[in-house]
Amino acid sequence: MKLIIQIPCFNEEEYICKTIDDLPKKVDGIDKIEILIINDGSTDNTLEVVKNKKVDHIVTYSKQKGLAYAFSAGLNKCLELEADVIVNTDADNQYQGSFIKDLVSPIIKNESDIVIGVRDTDAIEHFSAIKKFLQKIGSRVVRYLSGTTVSDATSGFRAFSKDAAMRLNRYNSYTYTLDTIIQAGYKNITLSTTPIETNPDLRPSRLVSSTFTYVFRNAIGIIRIFLIYRSFQTIFYTGLILFIFGFLLGVRYLYLGFIHDSSGNIQSLILSAILLTSGFVSFLVAVIADKISTVRQILEEKTYKINKILFKRKN
């Protein structure tokens, strides 16, 4: 059984060697361990450093494409290299490599297809109080939307079975951590967690330029992935609420018309018409969204079948 540890990196010449050296050389149940570096357009000497480390595989881009793209490209390359298990870790040595054995164990035993390393965020000293609070709120939202039990949704330390890697798609250009969990929930991919420990902080996160930007971009990503999988329900119930309010305003206008002169309530009639029309249009959009969702599901299933053919282990 082959394990490939993928490390997306951007300008990590200072820390990438420390990260690579911290990775395990042997894991029970694994016959071969290889390292894949995804160099996401680094402008420093990252590429030269990893070449000197003589890692097994390197995917490099001349221009930065973003963490989510690098992560997805890494999964595809690992599948191409016939990985049975894939572990993703950060290039800044945040996660302790010794816990990789805990990540891959449930996959080796066929107990899980995705395993996420859960940090004790309360114990991480360099996490501010607001960041810890937002981590908990964000993880709770993701748990609710995905139907999973992941308590640390933003952890990038995670393992994937070959099958899970073939089923995941990239919908977010910013980060992969949240949408892969939501996908796993809606695609019935078995997901579990394991507690891990982190190393001391070496540098500030490059993904979090500001708390507001980080929260805003993740919120947009969550909404997008949620609408992809729950578009019909979201649009239909929104339309239903608009229709009910419009209907009630219309009934009110008619009721007042029978008792009093309703000419003074013409605004209610106009608003009622707008809400009823908006509700009806929402129903039509919901039907269209449902058809699009059906096509997406068919395409995802076809893509999965194609991936199984493309990445089938050679005899």
C-alpha cells in the first residue's frame, strides 16, 4: 500500500526542510511512503530547496494559483502516481508529522475514507481569542450544513483514501478545508477525526491576511457550496416565504376593502403583487435549480467513474 504525503507551498524556503524532516519514514500498514511538493508559484528559493532535498515528486507552477487549486492539483497528481492513501499537510510545519500514523490508520482498516486531524485550538497560544471563537463558530456551521461531527473544520492536516480523492471536486478558489467536509457529508463519504498536536508557530498565516477577510471569504465559500447541494430547498422555501407574505397582504387589502375604503392601502396591494410575483418566480427558479443539480450529480458520478478508469492501478 502506497502513501503519498502532499505539501502545497508558497515561499516556504525557510521552513519546508523542517516540515519534510518531520515526516515519518515508516508507518504500520504502509509499504511505501513518497513525498509530493506542490510549488504554487513561489518567488523565493523554495523550488531549489525541495530539489536539493530530493523529494520524490514536484508539481510546480510559474504563477500562484491559490491554496485550493494547489490542494486539488496535488490530489490529482497523487492519484496519477497510484497512491492508495493521501495525506495533506502544511508547509510551515504546523502539524506534527508523527500523527500521520493516526490519520491513515482508519483508512488502512477501511473504517473511514477521510480522516481530519483535530487540534485543541484552545491550547494553541498564538491563536487570538477572536480567532478561537470564530474557529468554533465556523466549525459549528460546517457541522450543521454537512451533517458531520468535525470540531476543527479548518484543519488542513487530513488523510484521504483513493476513492474519496476521486470523488472530491474543487468549488472554492480560496481554501479547500470547509467545502471538502460539506461535500463528504452530502456524498456520504465516511469521515472521521483524530486528535493531533501542533508545533510552535513559525510564522503568521498567509491565508489569513485579516480576520474580516478570512471570515468573509470563508462565509462566501460556505454559502456557495451549500447552494450547490441545497439549491432547490433554499430557493423554494425563500419563495414560499415571499408568497405567503404577499398572499397575507393581499387578503388584508381585500378585507379592508369590504369594510372600509381600501384606496388608502394601495401600497399594500402593490407590495402584495411584488411579493407574490417574486415568490412565483422563485418557485420557477427552484425547479430550474433542481434540474441543474440533477445534471451536476450525473456529471459528478460520471467524473467519478472516469477517474476510476483513469487512475486504476496498473497490473
